[in-house]
Amino acid sequence: GRGRAAVLMVIGLHPSAQLVSGTNRIADRDPSARSATAVLEGIESRADVERLLAAEEEDLLAAHAMAHFLRRRGLDEEALLRLDSILERSPTDPVALTNRGNLALRHGRTEEAVGYYRRAEAVLDSPVVLFDLARAYGQSFRLEEQERTLARAQSLDDELVATLLGFEQPDLVADLEVPESLFSDRFR
């Protein structure tokens, strides 16, 4: 619920701050990138949302920002449509795969979530993906796989995993942030 959203916002704050500081100059030259940055910071205007809505079919960054915006507002079904659209265009997008898995897990579709996390794990060596996968294994009582996967996540970033475990919420999973490359690739 609302508490989980606040926790995830706090967890994601540091990477988002890095993303925002690295993209402010770029975003000034690109209105869609500026609007995506505003959404990721949680300070979007109606004009930002309208700009992203108009661009999301052609612009992967806009689609990611809209999925983030919708998930943050609890509009899971609409976010799901955005994530599926991203995966149609980019089937190995680890952010869309992980966040799609999180929505599946939130709605009790554990095996579906495991499938998305495993696809994300195949393309991104991330403690967040592994943490989420371990949570899904735990919910499906696959305890040996849970333990093994959690140990792999800890080997990548034990402080992050300790922070996530410290919340002591067995259903907590963490979203991956929109990759900075979606900003920087626009200006190459």
C-alpha cells in the first residue's frame, strides 16, 4: 500500500538523485527528457504528463516514465499495459522485466513474476533483480532457491540487500530505476 510506496521511494531516492543531477543539462535541450526527469523526481506537472503521453509510443524513455508514474499512483493495470508495450519493443529490457515481475508478484502471480525476474537476471547482473527473485522464490516456498539467490544478491551489494531486508516486510520488492542510458543515448 502507501507505506510500501514510501519505502520504495526512499530506496530509489539515491539512484534517482544521481540520475537527475546527471541529466539536468541534457533535459534542458529535450522537453521529453525534461518531463521524464520531472516524473522520476515526483514533481511533474500536467503538461509533463501530457507530453509523455503524446510521446510514449515512439519514445522508450517516455514509456518508462509513464509506467513509473502510473505505478506510483497505484494504477497497476495501466502501468502493466505500458510495461508490456516496452517489452514488445525491447523484449530484454531489464527495467521493464523487473518492474513487470513486481506487478505480477503484487497480484499473486508468483510463477509469472519468477519468469520475468529470470529474464531480467539473464541480461542484468543486479542485486535488486536477484533480491526480487529471491522474494518470489520465498513466496512459492522454493526455499533453497531463495537462499541461493539472496546470497548472490548479497555478493553484489550486501549493504543494499541488508537495507531491503531491514524493512522486515516479506512482500517487499524493489523497482529498478529508469536507466541513465535512456537519457544519454538521446544526445550521442
